[in-house]
Amino acid sequence: MYKRVLINSKFYPMRIIKIIIMIFMVLSFQNFWSQSKVTNNYSNDTIVVIITLNNNELRGLLVEENFTTISLEIANEVKIFRKDDLKSYRYITRDQIKSIKEFDNPNPIYTKYCYLPSAYITEKGTINTNSHYFITSNSKIGIHENFEISFGNIFIYNVFSSLTYSKELKNSFVAGFSLLGNFNIINASNGANDFNGWGVIPRITYGDEFGNTTIGFIGYQLPIFESFCYGGYLASQKKIAERFTIAGEIVGLTLDGHNVGVISNIILNFMRNSRENWSAGVSILNFEVVNMALDLNFIALPYIGIQRKF
């Protein structure tokens, strides 16, 4: 007859337990694998820029990264971000940090300070117009990457023009040379040329569009002076905020071997928009003849100017 085979009732529960344990081990291994660090070529002082799904940009020091999360130190606090919650992220290496500018846009008037120019010139195909006290007008036109021409007037009847050559040197140095001249319409109509003259402005600039310093020479010949007027100047500017730049310049003039005086200007430039820039500040005049006549040590005058870009 048939023999009844008894099956151990514990067989099925034990097998189920073994299967559960195997699944748990697989899941644990998978979780361990997903949590393992991502191999990359960046050092632990790497800066990471992340963009969240809400388009917020955050920057922090890379602490740790794996396949699912990235940890950053932000304001002395370690924060963990899930990569699924990020729109994008990128690394900034040490070499890239050196080349990153502090501001998004350069100073719109990095080619000049108050009255005096830097060695930089107007970009090719661009026209920059500026005015001092709304009584002067000057338009600079970039005709070549190394050449700029300008036309302007003072009180309408005194016109002037210039040709400037600029050349980038090594290590953030730029050299510039301007040849300029003026023509007085009123005096010319009377047969006089006392106020018709010419001059040169060689200079060298160190820096870039965000901040630079210039040392230059000024030489000008006017018949009314009966001598060559010359001098030197030192000027500098620095962008201090996205819309603000501070600039200063000092120039000393000499005529016939005698010190004429010193002019110092300090201004604050405000970028109203990408095409318009306003300037306000103070000009300090120190001319011996004027000081003696007015019994003053110096004269301080407010300054206002405007520049437009086309």
C-alpha cells in the first residue's frame, strides 16, 4: 500500500525567511553601492555651484558626494542635497576660481576715469559719448581693435578730435598713445589762432575692465601759452558693486619749467542701465595763481557727468 509521507510544517516558513534574508542582503548591498562615494578629480577645497528646481543658486565647499546626494559646506554649515532635487550642479576648480570675476558686468567706462583716459579704448563697432557738466561733448568710436577716433566740442565753438592707438601687452598691461588737436571757431573767424593747439597723451595701464590703474604723460602746445605745457597723471578705478564704480585721478601741470598746479578728481559712477552711466564727485583745484588771487589753499568744485553707449 501507499506510504504516507509527512511534510515538515516548518519547511515553508524557513524557506520564506531565507528568501526575505536574501532580499534584504541584496537591497542592503544595493544601498551600500548607491551610497558609495563618486570618484572625481576634484580636491576637497572645490567649490560647487548648484541650481535648485526653484532656480535658486547656491555655492558651497564640497564636503562629500555620492550617487544620490551631494554635501556642501555653506556659511559654516554642512547641508545635504539630493541630486534629484537639483536642476544642475557644476564644479569650480582652483584654476577657474582665479579667473572668475567678482561681478557679472565690467565697468562700462573702464576706458577713462574722470577727464583722463586709460590705455583701453572703445570696442570695435561701438560708440561711447560722454559729457562733463553738460557743456562738453565727446564721441569715441572704435574703428579697429587697436584704434579709436574721437570728436567733440567745448561750448560748441571749440572743437577737438583725437586718434588713439592701444596695444595689449603681457601680464595685464596695456599701452596707449593719443594724438589730439583742437580748433577754436571764433578765434579762427577773427584771423587768430591763439587757442588752436595739439597734444599727445602716452600712457600705460595695469588691470582689466573691472579695475585698473594708469600712469600717463600729457603734453600740449597752445600758442597763447608761448610754451609747451606738459605734466603727468596717475589714475585708478575699481568696481565696488554691480552698478557702482569709484574712480580717482591726479594730474600735475608744468608750463615753461614752472609748476602750474595740481588737479585732483574723485568720482562715483552709477550704471543706470547697460547703455547709460552717470558720474558725480568733486574736483579739487590747486593753482598757485588762483589760490593767491582768492586767498584760498585750494578750490573744491562739484562734478557731474554722463556717458552713453551705442
